[in-house]
Amino acid sequence: MPGDTTPWTVIGLLSGTSCDAVDAAVGEFRFAPADGGGGEEEIVLRPRGLHTEPYPAGLREELMGVLPPARVTLEDVCRLDTALGRFFGTVAAGAVAGLPDGRADLVASHGQTVHHWVEGPRARGTLQLGGAAWIAEATGLPVVSDFRTRDIARGGQGAPLAAVLDELLLLDGSTGRGALNLGGIANLTTRDAHGAVIAYDLGPANALIDAVAAEASGGAERMDTDGARAARGRVDGVLLAELLAEPYYRLPPPKSTGKELFHAGYLRDRTAGRPVAADDLAATVTELTAELVAAACRGHGLTELVVSGGGVRNPVLMDRVRAAAAGTRVVGSEEHGLPAQAKEGYLFALLGFLTVHGLAGSVPSATGATVPSVLGSVTPGAGPLRLPGPRARRPVRLRIEN
């Protein structure tokens, strides 16, 4: 393990709710004195690149086959946990091999969420697959995994965990900026009128858009590439109004959701008896996401929205977000030093770095937990596990050093 002031090279592994690929974000992290003295520290991150591997077709089919609302066996879950762990290990090892010195210190793996158990306003449990031991075997490195469970055990949602990175990097004390991630689910981080950090899942983003493309193409399309279907279609105003009436949207934060609610069957149920052309359905669910984002911008009085996640690659979705949220400046996270596609990978790299230093990675005002938590479980690598001593104080900011 590196010493107290030596940079750590951390691999942040992420497979999101769109289930299209595994991202390995590589970053160097170190502590440094914060400006202003007083003994405060900041974390300095030097991004070292993003390594992405699409899922092999067979493995993705196996993964999609266990996602809600599918019924599965424990054998299915066991086999998939092993297969994902092996694939994550291959991706992490490839990311390490691609470094000039061929070495890293830690892997932080989110795993693949297959179920997020929510009842009304409470999260009851969560399950991410991708056994950490396989990653440790493939890389020889210690692995931090299972980031969400501890927060749920303390009364939180276990999501969105992006609040800690957003607070340290983007929310500089003002109440006018928000951070939006457009993954399978859209989530937002900002400050409330009292300056407290809040974060919550707005609702679907790519989850329903991807579902429309997959259903319309018989599974040949994983997503609405470049928003082509939405661009050809017309928004069905009646259906949009029905979708916006979803009770989840009226729940106060903190709150979280996932494909347990927003999946292809959800759309089939709401279009039963009145078929909607696939391209019109794509346009409608794209507009749904834009309307949810715009409503949040208005509700929080946001003047700037910093956007990341796979949804930024959909120009139609981004155009609709900008139009619906007119009056809010919409920018990519690149403007603040992190590539939009890699931001979540760096989030989990940061969380792993915090964990091994005994620092909390959760923000209770965002997740709803009673107290902050050091997140995750640590699996040893090839050698004995030696962790540094815990830091005395929480860092006050994250600074990007390119």
C-alpha cells in the first residue's frame, strides 16, 4: 500500500443500469493541504483514462434475463455472479496493463445492480453481482465492493452515491448549481434552500428509451443510437401526461428507484389497448426524461446543470433537456475536469479511496441515512491486506489535476 502522501492509482469499475458495457476509470488520488490552511485537506485526482469493454453478447443476454420483472433461480444468480466477476476482473486487469508502469494499488467495483428493493419511501435492500474475489484474483489487487448496503442498513436509500463527489467537486456552497447523471435512471445532486446537499433519483432516463429500442428491434438494438428513433417520432401528449402521473415522482426526496419499476413491461401496461408506434414511443419517453429534469431545475431554482452519464451521447435527449429547462445553463462535466462518460467510474474510484482511508463516502442529507458511513467491503489481493491509518478529518474538496 502507498504511504501517507504517495498517490494511489485506483481503478473504478462501473456497470450501470443500461447494462451495455463495463467502464474502468483509472485515476491517481492523493491528499494535499487545502487552500486557507487550518489543517484542512483536499483530495487531488489526476485522471489517467477510461478503459471500456462492451459486454459479450451471451453474457449481456444472461444479465438481461435476470433483471426485473424476470423470475430467476438461485442457480441463475450464482452463475451470473461468477461470470460477471470474471468479466470485471478481465476489464480491471486490462486497465492496469494499459498503464505505462503496469501497476495500480486498488480496485473499487460497484458491480452490476440486479435488484434495488424499495417499498414506498424506504429502501429495504440492494443486490449487486460480480464477485470481488474474481477481480482480486485477476489483478492481484485489493478490491472494495458492495458500496450501497451499509447506507441502507443505516436507514438510507443507498443511492445516489454521487452526492459525495458532487459535493466535493461541484457544489461550492451556492444553491444555483446541480449535477445530473443520465444513466438508466436520471439522478440529481444539488443544495436545498438551507445549503444542505440533497440527491435523489428523478426517474427513468435511458432505462425506458433503451427498452423501446430493444422491443422495437427484437433485441437487435441496445439503445436509441443518436436518438434516431426519437427524432423520427412525435410525442404522444396523452401518453406523456399518463406517464407524468406516476406516483413515484410525487414522493419527496430522499428517494431511489430502478428497473424494478421502469422496464419494458411498465410501458406495455400503459399502452395496452392503444398501440403507439415505436418511434413515437421513443420520442415520448425521451420527452418524459426532459420534463422530469426541467421540473427539478425549476423546483430547485437551478441556474446551471452539470450533466454526465451515457445519456449525453443522445443528442435528441440533450436538446430536449436544454429546451425544456430553458433558463438553466446545461454543460457537460468536462467543463469541470471529468469526462461525462467516465464520471461515475471516477466516483467509485473516489469511494474506494475514501473507504481504505477510513473516511465516510455517504452524505446522510442526500441518502436519508441516520449517520455517515464508511462504505463497502474490502477483499484482499495477492498479498497481506495492509490499510493506512484512518484520516483525522474529512476532506473539504476534490480538485482535478490534468
